[in-house]
Amino acid sequence: MGKNLKGKSIGRGICQRKDGLYQAKVYMKGNPKPTYIYDSNLNSLRLKKSIWNL
């Protein structure tokens, strides 16, 4: 589980960088390497992550 800067758990594959941006690791089908997506808002990052995982 990823954590934010205060140590609170924010979800699997999501973390908060020291500059305040949230980062999510997404695996696409057919590609063994992960793709990283970034956003300053946690809720919009979770939405983007759910769309990319389809």
C-alpha cells in the first residue's frame, strides 16, 4: 500500500511524491513495463487509474 507524506495509506499502487504530486503505477496488457501517471488531486488520479486499467 502506498502512503502520503503524512504516512496515511492511500491505496495500492499510489504514492505521494515529496513535491506533493500523487503518482500511480499502471500495468497495461501486453506491456511488461509499468506506466506512471501523475496528478495533484488524489480523487482525479484514482479516476484516471481506473480508466487506464480497462
